[in-house]
Amino acid sequence: MYGPAKKIPALMETAWELKGDIRMNRFKKIYSQGTIDVIEIWVDTETGVNYVFRKNGYAGGFTPLLDKEGKPVVTP
């Protein structure tokens, strides 16, 4: 019917981006809460934009963190 389920690797403490031959830390986790129902805040070290990562069981999502005006939160 659908075939075997594919395993998706879990998000690591630091996300890596390959630039030429040099590996650079692009995202840093600055906040984490929970074990099964997880909420984390990550910062893009190049742009300063903050992201919310939410995971519950096998489902999860990653989206920009917005302020009350709907603009992305940016860490200087």
C-alpha cells in the first residue's frame, strides 16, 4: 500500500551547513523545554532570525518566531 516507513533523522544540537570545504554552524539552539512534547528556540547565526521548533511524538514543525506586530524576532 504505502511501503515501509522511512526513518527521518532527529534534529541535532547544531545544524550544519556546508560552504565549500568548510563546515559552519548555522543554527544554535538557545532554549529547550520538554521531552516528548518539545518546544525549542533556534537562532540563525547568519541572519539573527529566531525560529520555533515544536515536536510531539513523530510530528514536528520549524517556523520563524514572530513578535506582536508579526515581524520576525531578530537577535543581534
